[in-house]
Amino acid sequence: SKNTLIAPSVLAADFANLQRDIEMINNSEADWFHIDIMDGVFVPNISFGMPVLDAINRHAKKTIDVHLMIVDPDRYISTFKKLGADVLTVHYEACTHLHRTLQAIKAEGMKAGVALNPHTSVDLLEDVIQDIDMVCIMSVNPGFGGQSFIENTYDKIRKLKALIVKKNANTLIEIDGGVTNINAKALVDAGADVLVAGSYVFSAENPVSTIADLKVLTR
Ligand code: DX5
Ligand code: ZN
């Protein structure tokens, strides 16, 4: 049996009741806080920025997993470290010098993640996989919560898992977008280690038990 990490996405929280929703995650079986930062340029949406993450960090008692959907993320690596990020994920498509960016994240003492858009092949990571602590496979086009899951994701997970094994890398596989009780088990069976869930958790009548159910389902 496996300890699949569950990372509720704060993007789907009620921002007028943010402290309540953060405490809900603290008091649940969730493993990580998933924080979506969008700049309105890399993706066609703007989520929230530094002051909000600072407020989240003052209450959050679990690992903070920051997903940067921004252009030129190198500009803000040390800022996100100061704001409490434990894992910092940049987009493959936003980094001209990805290897350098990963070293800069790790030099700040954070785990380094790389996110792939749905059209970006996992094969492109072959020469850098040993430097990556986590690959985030986007199972929707980034920018919005509540979209439907792209089925090709399973093939990408299996391909990535094979690459990680072949290169003897120590890389987690995270899945982000459209995760529910319907696909969670199959994602883990394909090789996923971390599941992000936004609208599925926060639109549930009982988010705490929904998170607990995801833990049981993915054991
Ligand atoms: C999308 C974000 C996701 C989003 C997931 O750009 O990266 O983390 O919050 O939301 P759901 O689970 O509703 O698809
Ligand atoms: Zn995300």
C-alpha cells in the first residue's frame, strides 16, 4: 500500500473565509497546501499574489506546494522562499534555462518542481529528470479550477514513471486538474504520488471527509 499525498488547491477555497478553509485543511488528512499563482500572462487568469500567500502561510501547518503559472519565474524564487514555499514548481514552457532555474530553487532550500502543460511531452525532461524533485502533469489547461480531466494524462504518467525508473531518479509525480474520486485510484495505479484537488474538495458538503475518502481510495 501507498501513501498518496493529497494536496487541496486553495484556489477553490472561499477567499472571504480563507482562515476557516485553511483550518479545515489543517484539521483534515490532507498532506499539502497547493497554491496556484497566476500572472494573467502565462495563463489567461490572475489568482492571488504575495500578500495572500503570506496570510495563508501564517495559518497553514502543512507543506506549502506553490505552483507558479507565471512568465520568467526566476525573478521571484527568493520571494516565494520567504513566503513559506516548501515546494516551488515552475512551468517547463516558461523557462528558457530550466536547469539553471531548478538549481536556483534548490539553492534556496526548496524542493524543485516542473509543471507540464497538456501538450508538453514528458520526453522533454529526459536530460533534466535527475534534477527535478517533482513533475506536475497538468491534467487540464492551467488557468482555472473546475475544468474536466484530460484522459491522455494516464499515458503521460506511465511514460514519466518509466523515465524516472530508467534514469534512477527520485522524482515525485503530481497530477493537477480535474481530480475526483472517479479517477484518483487509476491515477495512483498509473504512477501518481501527489494528487491536487480543488473544486472536488471545496464544493463537497463535507470537505474533511472528502479528503479522508481520497486518502482511503488511493492507499
Ligand atoms: C489550474 C490549477 C489547479 C486547479 C485545480 O490551473 O493549477 O491547481 O486549482 O482545480 P480543480 O481540481 O478544480 O481542477
Ligand atoms: Zn495548480
